[in-house]
Amino acid sequence: MEHKLMRWFKQERGMIATGLLGFVLAIGCACWALVAGAETGTDGNLWKAVSFNSALGLFLLSTAAIMPVSGMGHKMAAFFRVSYISLALYSYFAETVQHIRGVNPRFPVNGSLFDVIVAGGFTLVALLLVVFYVLFASYFFKKRTLEKNPELVLGTRYAMLSIMVSFAGGVAISVNSSRFVGAEGNLIWLHGLGFHAIQALPFIAWLAAGTMYAHASRRMLVHISGIAFFLGLMAMGWQTLLGRGLLEWSALPLTAAACFILVTAAGARALLGNPGFGDRKKKGAKHSETHVL
């Protein structure tokens, strides 16, 4: 186990270091905001830089965590790493520097030539982040990848579908030149939440794989969590496109809430059935591997 962990750290050190850099930048911006205030210039807000840098950093760390089970060849994996690290570094630069300068990094108002170039580059980088991640995601939909790690890869497949919804939300923000839709719709929630599928769904799948349940039951937990997460995002997206807020007591927000509660319940069921956690640690070994839900 230790040998595999060290090998993973060595192989993915570039992606891991870039992910950690996001948290360092987020902490730096947060300290600046607390001391001198978050508002800078006419359009800068350091809390937005904190949110972006930490979110991208977590996304890179999560991507590095599933790289070993992607089934990518050595050359393709190296190409993906270098490309994504380069794009992430530009994103950190644009988001952090422009907010410090008091400029909206994506939609500068009366900006200088430098601001226009940075914003144009940011748009291109955002599109390339989508393109390269679609390439990365495609490897999880290959049969041989699934056969090596059935539950984990299945959960990751659902995570990739949810991530594509988040990317679509980001593209919509760029096309709309704003995160706001209608009177109360806000695309940023759809854009942000979907990326957390890469932490939640593979983790639930990993827990399910370690349970003493029958194979069909383990897969059912993964299916339930993945489908519920995806449908929750769809309900959020529909509500947002209608120009309505997500805190309304109406059908779509309640459906989304129910879906994410179901994801949590599936995760809890996988956790409780895993012999490596809690009281089940001692009892799990006595259970038959054909135990069902």
C-alpha cells in the first residue's frame, strides 16, 4: 500500500503541486481580503479569487486521485498532465492578478488592452479545459477500464457526466456574459456544484466496493448515487434557465434537494456496510460476501 501511494505521489506530483498551489493562492487572497477588504478597484473581489482558486485546486487534486484508474497510456497521460497544469496555471494567474488589480478577469468593463487580452485568453483556456477533460473522461467509458475497477470506474463515469453539466454551465456563463439568468437565476451554482461529483461519486463507489454486499448490490448503490446526483443537477439547471431562484419552495428545487439527499443516503449505506469503518470493522469479516442490501 505504501509503495503504491509513494508511486502515485511521484507520478502525479505535478498535478498535486498545481492543485495545492490553488489553496496557497486562496489562503493568500483570503488574508488580503480580511486585512484590507475584498473589494478592489471597480470590479475586483478577492473572495471570488479565493473561491475560484480553491475550487480549481480541489478539482486538480481529485483528478490526480483518479488518474491511476483511467486506463490512459503513458504518453497520453503525460500529455494530459502537461496540458491541464499549463491551463490551470494561466487560470490562477488571470483570476488572482485581475481581481487584485480590480478588474473582472472574464468580462472587463472599459479595460485596457492587457485586460482584453487576458479575458480573451481566459475564454480560450476555459474551452481547452473542457476539451481536454472530455478526452480524459472518454477513457473511463472503455470496457477494459471498467473491467479492472468495476465500482470505482462506474462511479467515475457518473461523475464525468455531472462534470460535463458543470462545464455546460460555465460555457453558458461565457455566452451570456453573466452568471445571472432572468430575475433570480444564477448559473454559478450549477457550474460549481457539478464539479464536486468528482469527489462524491468515486468516493461512494470506493466505499461500495469495500462492502460485504453482493456485486449487484454494490453496483446498485453506485447507480443510485450517480443517477440521483445527475438528476439533481438537471433540476437545478432547469430552475435556473427559467430565471428562478434555487431556494424557492417549488417542484424543481425540492426535486433537486431530494436527489442530493438520496446521494447522501447511498453514501451512508455504503459507509455503514464497509467493514473498514466503525463497529463493522470487527463484524464485517463474519458476513458473507453475498450479503444484500
